[in-house]
Amino acid sequence: MSEIFCAVQGEGPYVGARQAFVRFVGCNLDCSYCDTPLDEPDHCLFEKVPGSGEFEKLSPLLCASDIEEKIRSFNDLHSVSLTGGEPLLHAEFIRELDLPAPVYLETNMTLPEKAKVVKDSVDYVAGDVKLPEEFEGSNFVEHIERTYQCFRTLRSNQHRDCFCKIVVTSSTKPADVMDVVAQISDYISCVVLQPVTQYTRATDIQTILSLQENLLEIKNTLIIPQTHKMWGCL
């Protein structure tokens, strides 16, 4: 773990919901727009008083009971966000957690076997799709098939909400977005188009509005930027 704190969700359809965040270390991808350090930390930062900016340094090798204790110190949580990095790298650990609020999993949807491990342990799934322009690897076809498998496993049902988030940059090809959403539309509640926060790489407004209009013929589609960056929350 690198961080445990309480704030509000800054992305997607649950923007503004009060959450505890548990940030896992490590990721199986290397996306060009990623804003999360990937280096192994020397400690885990725990912010006891939300928004105080005062952190206690803990061991990064926390056991499940340690995390549960820290999370229980926060009140009135909508959910507990498991973020990263890529939390599914730690799927077996996640399955053992006994948290005091619903579990909100933020994942890149590329580890289908790990998704099977946690499918009955999560209540919300924010599935972040990586398109060809951002994919760092040699076999995109294999990558996107793993993504589809994850959405099938973690699909929305009466017990779980799964939605798709796609970061839109100036390199994003609308046809790629349409193809992906067509494949997963039966598994998700909505699509979130997230304009990239790095303004030098942002697409123009007309392009993203046109993409939304076309996607609305397939699935409910929202345009939501990273709101936490606007007010300096995270």
C-alpha cells in the first residue's frame, strides 16, 4: 500500500461521493497519461483527519486487519475505493478484506483471472479501457480480448454496478471507442468519457461532443473530467 485517506470520488458517475481510498502499488501497464507514481514506496501514508494534509507513515506491508482498522476510523462512507496502480494484482488480498462500506474497484480491466477472484467481493467497478493509442505492448488484440473478458466477469447486475471509463486525448480515434463500447454495452451501466487532464494532449470540444452523441445510440454516455484536480483535493 502507498496511501490510505478519506476524500471524495473525483471521476465518473459517483463524483462527489465520500470515500475512503486504499492505493495499491504496482501496475501491469504503462499508460502515457498515468499520473500515479509506480515506484515501490518506503512507507504507506495514512491521513487520519480528512483533508488535513497531515500523514502518519506506516509500513507499506499492511495486513488486512490493519487496513480495516484505518478505514473504520472514517465516518459516513459511500464506499471504499481500491485504486492504484492496479488493485487486481492483489486480488486474493482484496477478497479477504472485511470493509465497513461497499467496495469500489478501480481497474484497468486486463486481468480476467484476477477479476474472477474478486467478482463476489466488489459492489462498484470503474473499468478503465485502454485504447490502441495508449497501449504499450506488442499484441493489442490479446489485450482488448482480456478487457472484454473482465467486463463479462465484473458486469453490472442487481448486486454490482459496472461502468466503463475512457480517457479521451487528441490521439483518440472515435471509431476505436465505438468498437469497444459496442462489445461491452451489455455489461455496463454507462460510459464515461474523461477528457485528459493534460491540456496539451486534450481533444477539441466538438470532437468529444460528437463522440458522445454517437455513443448515446448504444449506451448512456457522460462527459466528466477529473474534478478533484480542479479543487486540489487529491
